[in-house]
Amino acid sequence: MPRIHDEPDPVAVVRAWWNAAGPAMSRAAFPGSYEDGRLEVVVPDRAWLRELESRRDELMQRLRRERRMDQLREIAVVLEPALPPAVERASLPSRRPESPEPPLEILQAARAIGDEDLSRRWTAAIARLLGATRSGPPGRS
């Protein structure tokens, strides 16, 4: 399949997700990557997995109305349970290449988010999206 060259930047993907998903869903689920019209959304548990799968068509319609998201063709929902606090994510093997450090503008914007957990998730999502766009196509499992 040919690569879509006019893909939205990572910040546009996160913004579109927040607008389309609404506050509760965007706090629980976040965009993990966007490539060739395929948005991967990460959820923390099976309840959110079922919720997103049941609302996939509605979310697709909402997302396609967002700026630069008209090429969206698929939403893949990925279960990634929250880790216990004692487990460091860095110690676990990653299924994707190391995410780059987000730019200063992203880190400053994250500090402006009032919710600490949402700020951390937003920064992680941007780092993943930047890593996906800089390192080329991720391996499919």
C-alpha cells in the first residue's frame, strides 16, 4: 500500500483524538501511532477496549471531520494495561524503537495541562508518534 505523504503531525493527531473522543475517553485512551491512515489507540483495560470497539464507526466519522484527518481509514485498538507503580516501563522490552525525547514546545505544553496523569499520557503519546514518524514503519506483530 502506498504511503500517505500528507499525514497529520503528531500534535494534530492528539488534538483530533481529544476533540473526537471527548474528555473521559481521551483521558483513558490515547493515540499510540498514526501511519498510512491507520490510527492505533492504546487502552488500559478490556472495558475501554470494548467501549472503543463498539464506538469505532462513530469515532471514525468524528475523526475524519477533524483537520488533516480525512485520510483516516482504520482505528486499531490496542490493550496496554497500566503497569504497577513498582514496575519501570524502561525495564520492559519495547515493541517499537525507542521514542525520541519530545521537543521543548511539547514539554512546555505538557506542563500547562492541569491533570498530571493526562500530561504524562499526552507527552508519551507525542513521543510515540514522533518516534513512529522519524523511524519509519513500525514492525507489525
